[in-house]
Amino acid sequence: MPDSFCIDIADIEAARERIAGHVLVSSCERSATLSAIYGADVWLKFENEQFTSSFKERGALNRLSQLSPGERKRGVIAMSAGNHAQAVARHGERLGIPTTIVMPRTTPNAKVEATRVFGADIILHGIRFDETLAYTQALAQEKELTLVHPFDDPLVIAGQGTLGLELAEQIPDADVVLVPVGGGGMISGTAVALADRLPRAQVIGVQVERYSAMFAAFHGQKGEPVLGGTVAEGIAVKEPGANTSAIIRALVKDMLTVSEDRVEQAIFSLLEIEKTLCEGAGAVTLAALADNTKRFAGKTVVLVLSGGNIDMMILSSVLQRGLVRSHRLVRLAVEIPDVPGGLADLTTILAELDSNIVDIVHQRAFGGSSVRATLVEAVLQMRGEEQVDQVIEALNSKGYAARLDP
């Protein structure tokens, strides 16, 4: 292990002893369904089982446990989009340490309220991580608070590395470990642990395309500009850490990126197939597997599901879009005769075809090829793409002009 690294395996082992009994040894289970779908031996590391539904508890508790008496009394400050905030606030309250949390103003309300529950002083400031960080650093100096960095602190990295120790024991034949990457705390700690305990395993990082600074640095590319919001806000970090980058360059096999659409599909699939709720940042590993099926075929692949804190409005949108994407919620445009009973005849046919009507709009002024015809737009519940084709074919055979309306 290079001497230039900020941590080594002894630091991770010490962290494991400190957090034992206060942070869950999360389960790692094989998914028979995902294994069949992707042609690999797929295992899921459920970090969304943690008390605050995120791996961040590991690093936060390790850092807090090493504060001096004076630092504990004055208190700590942290900046976070939510998961690190909850972890610091929860264990700060448990240890009697005053906590101040600075969060971007775009943080989902669910994460803000979940942090406030632990008695932390919440400040909403900035839009992106770098803005929030600059404000937090200034406030820490002004009020003499200890800054608990979310990813680039050696004690935080060592705490996150305890995940790697668990993986080495749980899946000793792992070929690949896919890890979400924001600032790089989890993957760097995990990579150090696995390099010592399971060197055969390839550690591969996953970022979302809109926030891919670590991916660009790893591949020697110029970083692309940040493009607005992302469903994976938990890893929306503009600049990676210095300590984490050094470890990643040396020990991580590869870095991948995934699209917003693919992450949404992964959230939907994990909820439907595994009955587990993952936020976007936690679902990027399944998205990467779906994007690289041939690469990982036949291998034992571990997907780290890093967290489950997702805003309910975002989840609602992801589920609705997932139903549309899988053709279980479709919108049909049907031209019908503009005569008494015309709409009733259409709805009767749809009922006979086992299509449940969710919404229906009768357009007289804006559709129809004739003044004697009218356009009906119907949102229907379906079993899938096969039933959609059957319904359209049946309607057309009965003289209706029916089409799928995207």
C-alpha cells in the first residue's frame, strides 16, 4: 500500500472496532432475478438498511468518536445534501455533541426533516456542493466548530472502508464490486480494504453523467460542465476530494457513468424486483450493470446500494415514468363517431379488453378528421407492451382509428 495514502488497512480495522454495535453490518444477498436478467451472479449490499438509510453513518461516527473533549463541547459542522447530514446529526445527538448542518437549498425536504429530527441546527445555503462547502468552511472558522467533511477526511474514509471489510467476508469470491461515487469517500475506503482482504476483486466506480468529475479525472479527460439537477443528487459533487482521488487512481479498476434515464429505471427495478427502496445515488450501480451486461456476464458482481433516502415527489415521478416506460400506463388517441353513445361504445370495448381507464378527455374542437368525428385521449392501465398492441389492433379492427400517443 503506497505511503502517500491518507489511510491504511490498520485505520479501517480500528474504525470497525469504534463503530461496532452502533452501525449495522448490512446484509449482502444474492438476487436470483437480477442474476437471471443480466447473466451474472448478482449480489446486493444493502446499505439502505442503516438506521439513517445510508452508508454515511460509518464515516461520520468514526470521525466523531475521535474528537477531543474541547472539540466535542464546542460542536461540529457538516455540509451535505442529506445522508452525511443525517449521519452526523444522529450520532452527534447520541454522543452529546452539538451539530450544525449546512445543506444546499435544493435538498429534498425529506432529507431536511430527517436531519432536523436529531436536533441539529439546520442552515440551507447555496445551490451546489461547492457553494455550500465554502459557506460551511467560513462558518466553521467563525464559530470555532470542527468541520466533518463528507468524504475527504481520513477518518471518514477509514469509516467508509469498513464496508469493504464486510464485503470481503460476505462474498469472498466476488469478481467485481460496483460502488457509487460522488466525492469518493466510500469507494476509496472500500478499495483500500479490498486491496488487502480481497485483491482479486475489481473495484469499479459509478457516477451519473451530469456530475462526472471523478470519471473525467480518472480517464484523463477535461471535466464536462455540470448540467442542472439530477435524480442522483446524493452524488452530485462538482469536484472530487484530493485524498480520495489519490486512492482511486491507484486502486480502482475503472470508472463508469450512467444516464438519468437509466438511473430512474434502476430505482424502479429495485423497488419492483427486490422490494427495496433506493435513492438515485444508491441505484447507479444497477444502472451500470444494465449498461454493461456483456462486460460483467458470468462474473460474481456486487452492487453497493448506498442509500434509500429519496424525496417522495421524486419517487412518485420515477414510478409514474416507470409505468409509462414499461407500457403499463399508456395514452391512446382514438377517433370515434360524434354521435350519442359513441363514447360509451368505446369504453365498453376497452373494458372488454381488460384495459382500465385512468383518465379520459373528449376533444371535439381540437381533433377528428371530420366534423362528425371527435378525438378521445385515454390514459389506460395495461399489463405491458403486448396488451397495448392487442388493444390497438382490436380497436382498429372495429373501425376506430387508434394510435399510441407518446
